[in-house]
Amino acid sequence: MCRVLTTHSQERFTKINRSIRIAGHSTSVRLESAFWDVLEDIASREGLSTAQLISVLYHEALDKHGCLASLASMLRTVCVIYQEERNARSALS
């Protein structure tokens, strides 16, 4: 097997709640620590705070699709896509 669960710290799998404001409304987002790390990396690269990044992504999702079933699911998917694109760029180098 790939041994992901045995080679990484349990802390990467720990779920963390964070409160953020989107369009003036307070909301709570619960994600695993590993996803928060990726979101912080994306935000840093974009010159935004993590909360600002989440707000931008939320509004992009609404603009594109008109609704958002699950903010946490959307954020996890963004993290996976970001990592895939980052890996593809690395492979080209």
C-alpha cells in the first residue's frame, strides 16, 4: 500500500474549525489540518489572508454556479486541484 497513513503525523488528519466572515456573515469551516496548510499556501501566493481567499473562492463559486452546496467540499476540491496543477508545473520543469 502507499503508506500515507503510517508515514505522516496524525496532526495532518486532525479536523480544525475556523470562523470567517463572508459578505458580512460569520461562518465556521471545518477542515483537516492538511487542507488548511494548502489554503494558507494558496493565500500567501495570492497575497491574501486565508479568510480573504475563502471569501474570493466562495464568491467565484456563486458567480459560476449560482449556489454552493458545501463550502468545505469546495475548499477541499480547490486544494486538490491546486496540488495537481502544482505537480504538473513541477513535472514540466
